[in-house]
Amino acid sequence: MIKSRREAYLAAVVACAALAISGCGQTAPQDKSIPAPLEVTTPAAPEMNQRDAMGSWKLVHPGEVTAESTTLYIEVTRESCAGGETGKVLTPEVQEEAGRFVIRTPVEPIKDGYYTCQSNNWVPITVVLPAPIGDRELFDAACLDSFTLTTATCAYDQGVRWKP
């Protein structure tokens, strides 16, 4: 009985295989109502991704910052892959909010291309605040981006670079 089951199973497999491949040599009839496929083109890449032009920053001498400070010495690094180069840091944007100064450090866009993703260099700049820090935090605006918040530049302090 086992032999006949095996034989029946083998016969069924052979029959299914024969049925499946029997139509392989035939061409499907051409349906003239179906239009020819459209040529697919890749859209042009946007000039600049916002993250590509975003820098993150750190204080050069955090121990020297006081409530009376109006000038900050910081270093900026580009958040996106750029072959190890941050490039030119543009004029920082400082927004005074209740309880904090939010500092955005944009960087000059880089040319389209593929870049390696080792850490980018740190570029020193000076930021002048519109008023003394007082009892406000200094916050890195790059950490407002949900992706950047998970990177090493934001994960350790959640973007708060200094607290009174």
C-alpha cells in the first residue's frame, strides 16, 4: 500500500509539472486594447534636502558659559554624509523662547553625489545671542528633527547643550 501511495503521489507531481510547462512554449495573444508601456524616467533630485543643509553644534568651552554670557564659541558638524567635510557654516539663527535659546546652524548645501558617512569635521564659529542667557537653556535646533534626535550628536543630551 505504501508503494502505491508513493506511485500515486509521484504520478500527481509529474502530471502537475507537465500541465504547468505545457503552455510555456506558447505566446500569449496580443490584446490591442492594452496600451504600450510608458517610458519611465527618474525625476530630478531636489536641489537640497533639508537634512543635507543642517548642522549640529556643541559648545567649545561649556564651563566658561554663564548666565551673563551673550557670546558663544561653538563647533558645528554637518548632519548628513559628506565624506568627512562639514563645509561652510552659514549664519546661525537664534530664536529666543521662554526657557531657552534655540540655535540653528545651517551649512552650505553640497553638490549632488555619493558621499561616505564617516564623521564630518567640526567647524568653529562664534554665535552672538540677542540677550544674556540668564536662566534659559541652550538648545540645538538640529535635534528638533526626529531622525537627528536619534543620532549620537543629539541622543546623549536630547539637544540641550547647556543648562543654568
